[in-house]
Amino acid sequence: MLSPFDDRGDEPSHLLLANEAGDRCVWPAFAEVPAGWRTVLPASPHRTCLAALRQPAPSPHPSQGDAQ
């Protein structure tokens, strides 16, 4: 039996989530997004979500140079 976190090939089975602290995680697409988390990558294959997770996360807070 597959775990909800197992790779399911090309099936868009997972989301990439982030919280206000900038933490990110791969989450099963069928499950409700937990409170305090938001979707940053819509339903995609597991390997696509993992590749996105390995990329540096954008800062959850704009730098002072951005605030104008």
C-alpha cells in the first residue's frame, strides 16, 4: 500500500506548501491544507514538488530595499 507521501509518477498528487515563517513542505493534494499554511505550487507530480522544495525559498519578508 502506498503512503500519501509516495511518488505516484506523473499524477498531480502533491502540493508545495509554505507558512508565514518560510517553512515549506510537500503535502498530499487530496488532504486539506492545514491552518497557517498556503499553497505555493498547485497539484503537481511528487518529483516536481521535491525539485521546487530543493530550490531556495523566497524570503517571506521583503527586504528593506523593497519597501518604498
